[in-house]
Amino acid sequence: MMTSKTYEIILDKFIYGGEAMGRLPAPDGEPRNRAVFVPYALPGERVRIELTFEKRGFARAKLLEVLEASPERIAPKCAHFGECAGCQYQHLPYESQLRVKEDILRDQLTRIGKIDDPPVNEIIPSSEFWHYRNQMDFQLGKGAEFPNILEIEECHLPAPALNDFWQELEFGENNLFRQISLRQDAAENLMLIFRSENPETPEMTLEDELSVVHVVGDEMIVMGGDDHSVCTLHGRPFRVSATSFFQPNSTVAEQIISHLLSALPLNEKTTLLELHSGIGSISAFLAPKVGRLICVEKSPTACDDFSINLDEFGNVELYQAQAMDVLKSLDFTPDILLTDPPASGLGRHTLDGILRLAPPTLAYISRDPSTLARDAKKLIEGGYSLTDVTPFDVAPQTFQIDSVAIFEHKNAKA
């Protein structure tokens, strides 16, 4: 111990979120050592840390010095690593990042989901672990979620065309925008998306040919070019409006689609209910494989994109609604239910609706292993068994862990 708030400790393991966990020395009278979470450090390292946040059960700290480095530690590629919050694992070889993500997913399912020996498969890696993103989002002002703003000069996650362009952008401290996004489509056309709460659209001169959209609430104001991009998956084009979501790692998105097509029992008699359908980037590949596809999406813009993207299919129904409302009103049980919820997972009413319908097969695309584990526990208590979990490395260099979990209901016919 160095001072009342500075310690030397040895770190034990990674936790979800990218931090390494260790234990603080127990003060006199305390029954056990408090856990402390340290970013940008590695398990097994002896480090000097300074506490930045304390509660009775745990603490957070910043890394002051690595006293004994892990043999796995490597030099980060980016000069901003350790200051920018965008990456957590640049100091770890990619093969080790994959192992860590597998271990964390398994730990979350065991510890939170109460699942003994969860059926976690080997993680599917990204073919590119640098310059893999087709969209980047930049915060231009401080807020509750982003209390500190870092001026960056390099980033190694965007695709090359994005990287070349964003470094040319300059904004003053008093600009009207709170966030900008830069997206690249299949033909490497660029779209610049500004988000603000002020409907005033400033004049600007851009030498490059690109689409520029100002988003104010739900309204899109086209300042140049188109209000949408055309992105592709497995060679199929998809219209993606400026406010619609598209998976930023297209290669891994294709791997997830291929996995679903092989893992699910699809045939011409199958009725499949898809929740959180988005623009239809998965739906378009399911539609030719099933007899009836019922899709649910709450975003009006995404629904508009979906209608265009899947216009050719006569067996597809789209409902612009909350998932829980559709589940409540359905009077039949689909053969398969596929859900792709946000990182926060399934809401209580959505879970209740799924358990009421009790579809024989449930596929859950997860963006957060902790919420997957939480929801898996409730699904298992409601009559499901978890038969397969396949993780996908959608976001190399970061702590994000995506996965596809397959559940089978106990009353399903063999």
C-alpha cells in the first residue's frame, strides 16, 4: 500500500466491460477484500493503482504503473489508447482477445444465468481486426454519457475510406451538432450524418461528393445527396436510411446470417416470428426458407426501409409496433421465434409474451452477455433449455461480445 488511495495489487481476471479485476487489501475489521476494477491492465500483472470510485462492495481505479507486465502485453496500435474509451483490448493479441471473450460469455451464463456448463461454442473471429467498421460515431459535446471529450488524430477501427475522410473534418467548440456519424456503403460512397436538437441547418461547403443529412429528433433534413445508403450482405443490396441501424461489421453480420440459416429448423411450412427486425437485413434471407414470416419493428424509418428491401416477398408481414404489444395480441404459436433486442436485452413484458406463446424454438441474438444471461435464466425457468451459444467477434479491440443463443422448449415435438 502506497497511500490511503494508492495501492500495489496483482490482478486476477478480466470482467465484462474490458477491465481487469483484483482485490484490495482488507482493512482491519473487514471480513473480505473488496474487488477493484482497473482498465487497460491485464490479469496476472502487478500494478500500482489509484482509486477513483468507491462503494462498500467494490472500487474502481486508474492504472498508474505496470510494475510486472503480463507476457501477453503488447504495444497498442493507437496513440490514444488509454485515453479514448473506444477500445479496451489493444494491449492484448487478437487470439487472446477471442479467448477472453469466450471465457467471459461462459462466466456470465454460469454466474448470472445459473447455467452449469453452458453450451458455448468457439468464438467466430472477425476476418479483419483493424479497419473493419463501415460506420463511426463521434461525440462533439459533453453530456452525461460522455463527460470528457478527447480530440483524436487517429483511429484504426474505421474502413480506409472513412479514415481518410473524417480526419479532414473540423468543428468549432460552438457548433450546433452534438454527434456526427460517417457511413460507408457497398460502393464506398460516404454519408455524413449530423445530429442535433436545433433545427437550424448551417451552410457548409464540402469538396467531396457525399450525402449529408441533418437529423433533428425523428426528422431527416437532406443537405446534399441522398437520405439513405445502399449496403450489401451476401451480395444482396439493402436500403439503409440515415437514422436506421446497419451492422457496422458487415463480414461478421454475414457470418451471423449464415449461422442462423444452418442452425434453425427452416422449411416451407415454417411460421417464423421475428422481433426487432430493423431494415430486414436478416429477414430477407429467412423469407425464401419459410412458409410465413411475421416481422415486428418499432422504428418508422426502419419499417420504410424494410418495405423496400423485402418488397419481392409475398409471404412476409411487417408490423410497426412494440414487440410486447404484438406478442400480447397473437392468437397462435409460431414454430420459431427470432429476437434481436438492443444491448439492454428483453423487457419483462416481452419475456412474458414469449413464455406465453412458448414457441418450440427460440433464437436470441445478443449484444451483451450479462443481459443474455439474465434473460436465459428466466427463459429456462419458463420451460426452455439452452442448447447452443455461438459467440461472434463483431467488434475487435473492444469488450463487446455478440452471440446467437438457441433455446428449445421442453414441450417441443422431437
